[in-house]
Amino acid sequence: MKIIILGAGQVGGTLAENLANEANDITVVDTSDARLRELRDRIDISVVNGPASHPGALLQAGIEDADLLIAVTSNDEINMVACQVAHTLFNTPTKIARVRSSSYLDNKDKLFQNDAIPIDVLISPEQLVCDYIFRLIEHPGALQVLDFADGLVQLVAMKAYYGGPLIGQELRFLRKHMPGVDTRVAAIFRRDRPITPEGSTVIEAEDEVFFIAAKSDIRAVMSELRRLESPYKRITIAGGGNIGLRLARRLEQRYSVRLIEFNDQRAEHLGNILEHTLVIKGSASDQDLLLEENIEDTDVFLALTNDDEANIMSSMLAKRLGARKVMALINNPAYVDLVQGGEIDIAISPQSTTIGSMLTHVRRGDMVNVHSLRRGAAEAIEVIAHGDSRTSKVVGKAVEDIDLPQGANIGAIVREYDGHSSVIIAHDNTVIETGDHVIVFLVDKRHTRDIEKLFQVGFSFF
């Protein structure tokens, strides 16, 4: 596939790296020579130095026969104009754009159509990150929570702790512990190395366990791995930018929310538009301020400013002063592994969250969801099975007979009966039917193309 990416920042660069590894023809356009040079030295791509929305730069990048344009510069207006130019002058088939401003997104149904601003797929990193954090708050103790099939199925990552009922037990006994709940362990990471789960696999303390279940069963499964944490009530947010504001709006109806904002004007603006959130003017790294606001009573401290170092320092300080759980937004991928699991409970990477959403629209086959896991090393994919036993390599076959690549396993299936969707946890004898939404866990994302091929419909044999 020929893909043009506009913007060589964190999102554009990470996306280029992901797609270049999957045998795509990638060209990146940016005005920064240094960024382009760094990318070209690291991965096998073409680069063009020029304004992303200018027809000349797009022509130089090969827009005339491009299959896909992805506009992810830091400027909403440039991204929108680039999609307009690509549509009007070059009839580019698919256009994806990052749009961050809520002013545009609030009117997206009217604005983003072919007879207005022709964008096929809108990506809002702030909204994606906000949704991601909200799911973590809904599931105390989870390291990652991902939705599939419109939220009917969830994949949850948790760290197994000493004293959990399943510690030291073989996975085959999972059903005996929870006779009324069906679940499947999709993967286990032990000391950062993947273990393919089998019936004889024994869960050890400190293992990072990924399990999949119907949303209604998630809490029951979590309780088997560790003592359930009590629900969160008091939330403190550091940073009143786009993400902080969106999250406060979403949380303030159900939780007691405080938001710390350093900028006077922004703090006043937030105080005027947030109905039930207490807005505090000051620095989240100010120890006296945190003590004054009783940080030791906070269930979750969220550092969501645009400054990685500020987020790390304020999170560490809040934890030391008694905050029960701390999460920090970290843009620099090199920092994520360094800080998570110590003083900082969860490091949130906007790139990982955003990349998965974009890959959903880039991959071949009928992929509904792509989620990047463990900082991009693994993936969870929701793909629809099509065809019949003659035209498909999966339809009509039991899970144990499907030729999955190494390290891949099918976790769950969502099947529709008479207009109602039901969740089927995959077992060896589960047979795939056409129209099934199949959720596949990939320990090594380099095998993604093999999954695409596996689910593609071929010609019938007569």
C-alpha cells in the first residue's frame, strides 16, 4: 500500500515505523529537516521537506497514485486543508486526519463530509486518551483495559499479586475457581518476556496477565488474580489542557474531582465551564499545595500536562505524599518503560493509544479494532470472518485447527443471533462462523500480516 504521512512528530514517526515494518511504501512530509533525517536514518522510507498542505509538496510525495493520506501534523487546519487538496486535486481514496480542537469535533457531523471538508476518518488523540484513562478508573487495579465489539468484550491487563487465588495454580483450574464465568488468558508476560498460556501454565506473583471476558464478568476475573481494590472516589488532575478538561467533564458527574492548573487565565476559564470540579490555581509540583489539598486522601492522581518531566515529578511527589494510585501522561516512548511500575503506577503513552486507532483503518482485511499493547510490541485485533468453508481459512473450522502464527491465539468471538450479540470465549473446539467478530491476541506484532492473510476470503475451489 502506498501511504503518505504528513507530520514527522511523535505520532507521525511512530506510525511510519509501524507501517514501514509491514512492507508498505511510506513517504513522510514535514518542514523539519532534522526530524526527517532522523526518521530516514532509522527506517526505510522516503521523505519530502515541504509544507504538508501544499499541492507541490504532495505531488513530490507521490499523491497522484497514493492509496492513503494520513495528516497528523500538530496543526488542525493544515491537516484539514491537506485532506481537501488531496480530495479535490488528486481524488485520493482514503484520507485520515488528526483533529484536536473540540470546536471542530463538536460539529464533526456537518463539517467532515465530502461536500464540506472531505475527511474519511477523524482521529482525536485527546479523546482516545481520555477514553483510555476513564476505563482504567472504572477498573481499579488494571494496567490496561481495551474494548472490543462496542464494549461487549474487554481485554484487561493486571499484575498478579501474592495471595491471589490463582497464584501457583495451573490455568486449567480457572473454570473450577469461577464456574459461572467464562474467560481466557490471552497472554502472560513474565519479567517482560511473553509466555504462551497453556492449560499447564502456572501463574506466578508479579506476572502481567492479559485476560479476555465479557464486560460483565471482568470484575469477577480480576478478583481471582488479586484482592479487588475498592472503587475510586476522589480524583486529582494535574493539567487543564485538552485532555485534563475532557476527562474532568466526564468524571465530575460520578467522582469528586479536583483540577490543578498553573496558568491564571486557563484556570479561570476552566472554573467557568466545569460544573462540579474544584479548579485550583497553582503548580502540581508544589508540595505545600498538595498537602494543603489533602493529597493523601486522593484515590487517583493524574498528571496530564504537556511536559513529561513535570508529569513524572508531580506524580512521584503525589505518591510519596500518600496518593493511592498515580498515573502520568508520557509522550517520550523512552521514558515509559523507565517509570512505570515504580513510584508511578501507570505510564500512559498517547502514541500507543492513537496508533492502534489509525492502524485499524490502514490494515487489509475487515479489521474493526487494532489495539497496541506493551508499548507497541504486541497487538490485540478484532477482525470479522467472511466467506464459507471453501473460501475462508477460518470459517467452519474449530479454533484448534486454525493455522495461527506463532504466539497468536484467539481469545473470544462475538456472534449475532436474531439481532442480539453474544460473547463466546474461544476454546479449542469452538467453530468460527461467517460474520463472527474474532478477537486475536498477537504476542509479536510482526505476524499481523499473517493474520490479515488468514482472514482474507479466497477463490472457491470446484
